Amino acid sequence: MQVNDCVAVLTGAGSGIGRALALALADRGCHLALADLNAQALADTAAQARALGVRVSEHPLDVSSREAVAALPQAVITEHGRVDLLINNAGVALGGSFEQVSTDNFDWLMSINFDAVVCMCRAFLPLLKQRPAARIVNVSSLFGLITPAGQTAYCASKFAVRGFSNALRLELQGTPVGVTVVHPGGVATSIATSARSSDAISDELRQKKLARAQSMLRMPPARAAQIILRGIERDKPRVVVGNDARLLAWLERLMPVSYWRLLPGLIASND
């Protein structure tokens, strides 16, 4: 897929991988419909993208609102006239074991990380099918490949994105729309610092987990964006981002049940 002069819809565009993807796409001449809950962060990304000479529209959006998502395609068509690429990047994190995490927090995470992906695909698929070539890109995670303790909710959402994307790809064979699922490893974004945490976790343990998580987030978002964009341009069905993610994906395939015993202390658990 050649993204030059395409129109891309991108959620979670205000920071991290989303902002880096927006700028990488703009640098390649791709026009952008950018969405994020944080209007100021969204405006900052949009300004940087416009400076690269492409058309950019801003869409403050709560992706967990089905009504807001359903209204987005018409707003994008009004601004751009078409959609060639949909990137579902928005996501949140939640710390705590299954027993520690409340039902409300579990549902909150699923509504953003998975339900919103489904709703965005449902909303934009009719427009994408009108194009000669189009693509849906759903951002899962390393935790859509492996399952550390203390990440029950997050893993559930990211495995759901993976399964949904893989099945949707098969269903769309013979149409102009391809599907890519992305599994980033440790990318240096704010997802750890902005994550919700169970009230059952002490402040001391919360800080310990945060420090450990941040130490694993090393790849610059701009580098991750280039890897993802290269995968899009090559029509790859799956993009695994980072050596850490590739190694762990390989171990999980080799030892799907017992691989975790080889990785003591790599991911924070419940102690």
C-alpha cells in the first residue's frame, strides 16, 4: 500500500506511538483525520503534521462512546471526501490481578482497548470497501502474544484484538481491504504512567511495578512508527515491533505453556 496522498484515520493520535505514526504518515504525504480524547494533545500533533504539508483534521473523540464513533465517518468524509487507511491505536492499561481489579475498571479497559476497535471497524468498513486498495491496522500488544500475571484485563483485551483482526482478515479476502495486527513490545510511551491501578495494591507496590514497567519501555516511538508503517506499506498481516516482542513471540510459539518459567522477573507479577 502506498500511503502518499491517502487519507488515514488514526485514534490515540495525541501522544506516543499515535503521534509518531501521524508524523511518519504526514512525512510520506498521507492526509490525516486524527482522533484523541485529549484535545490539546491532539491539536499539538495536528500542528506538527500540518507543518509537513498535508491536510489534517482534528476530531476530539472518546472511543468508548459508540455514538461518537458512529458519527465520526461522516465528519471525516466532510473534511476529506474518502478514507483509505484506518489505524486503531488508542489504548489504556490497568494494573492488578483479576481478583484485585474491579468490574467497572475491567469493563472500562475493554470498552477502549477492544470494543472501540470493533466499533471503529464497523463504522469505517463501508467507506474502506469503496476504495481500490485500503487497510485496517489494529494495534494489539506484546501482551496479545504472552500472558504475564497481573495483566489479566490488558491481556484479555489485546488477545481479543488479535483474534478479531485475524478472523476479519480472512472474512475480507477478495475485497480491497487488508487487515494488519500490530504487536509492539517495550515502546517508550506514557502508557505505564497513565495506567489505572487497583485500589487493592499498596502505594509502595504500585511504585515498584511502575518503575519496573518503565524500565522495559525503551524503543523510541518514532522508531516503532517506522516499523509499523513499513509493515503497512508491505501489506503485512502481522507486525511485531521490537526485539523483545520478537523473542517472546518465538518462545511462546516454541513452548506455549511453559515458556514463562524461562523468564523469571522479566515482567512484574503480583508480589
